[in-house]
Amino acid sequence: MYNASLAIYYVLVIVKGWADHDIVKIEPFLHANAIAWGLGTGLASLALTLFNPVGWDCWLSAAPLGCQESWNSPDGTTTCERGDNGSIYQWAFYYAPLWFVIFFVACLLYWVYHNVSAHETHMQASYQGLLSQIPSTATSNHKKIARQAAAYVGSFFFTWLFPTIFQLVIVTMGNPPWILLFLTALFVPIQGVFILVIFIRPAYLKYRRAHPEEFFIAAWFRMMRQEIAK
């Protein structure tokens, strides 16, 4: 939900031209939405005894793993000791909202890209005779935004692609291959690393243009030190 809030912020600032004092008015609602969703689904999951071991971590699941859930039983009975119909709640509480947010964020960031691109096209048409005096970097922001948005949505997509496939296989087949478990356990914890790299990428590229002779790892840490010191 905070990813969606961040995309909303970009639209309001870049597309709608909101100032900081305008953003402050709706910021509490964005925080409240994210917190309420997490707290609400967490309390509901606690009441429904959905927090159970799922192999590599503790999450929403029926227990023991592989038990017969009542929604998938011919006579409506269950062999689960806890969290009956946990696979349904996984989708209702997490994966369905997750992919809605991914699609929502992609649409909003495309809106930002389209707005900037349209603005640059209008500027080029209005000041065609002056284009030679305008730096090329001033008329190519839409390309930078497109790359940044694609990287952000792409990291969001690939982080949760394997966990989603993993859950689909569990629901349909019941025994996912180990490679899906490995990719799920690998990508979920490092989502924050992807986001950090993407958001610090413009500053890194700027630093690299000023210091092309530096080794890229050394350049990354020096740039980070500069950003922290600001």
C-alpha cells in the first residue's frame, strides 16, 4: 500500500503540480490506508488462526501443510487443525491486493511518463526556433522517467512473480519444485535492496559521469556517503 501511496504522490506533484502544503493535507489518509490494511488483515488472520509454518517461514496458511481445506473438500469437511481455507485467505488478504497495487502503480507511473512526454512535445512545438539553444537533457526527461518507472515497476513485478507462482502451484498441485521455493526465499527479502538501488540510481549515474575513472563499486559507496552527508 505504501508503494501505491508513493505513486500517488508522484502523480500529485508531477502531473497535478501540488505543492508541499497540499500534500500534507492528504498525507495522513495515505498513511492510514496502508496501516489500516496491514493491521486489519493481520488481526483477522490472528483471529482465523492463519499464522502457521509454511516450510521456509511463518505466514498465512492452513496447518498442517497439505491438509484438506473445507473449500476444496467434496463434503465440506476439513482435516486442518488451524487456519482452514488458508489458501483462499492468502489470495484475499495478500496476493489479489498485491497484484492490484502493481497494476495500479504501473498505470500511475505511465500517467506521469505520458504527462512529461506531452509537456516536452508541447515545449518543442512552441519554441521550435529556440531548440538549438536548449540543452538536449532539458528535452529528454520523459526518457529518464520512463527508464526509472520501468525499473521500479519491474522490480516490484519480479520480486513477487515467483512467490505468486509458488502459491499457485501449491493450490493447484500441492507440491512445488524446490527451485520455486528457493527463488521465493531469495527475492522476497531483497525487495528493499532493489528499491534502494532504483531510487539512488539517478544520483549514482550523476556521480559516475563526474568520476568515470572510478571502479563502479567504489563509486557507489562514495556516492552513498555523499548522499548521506547531505
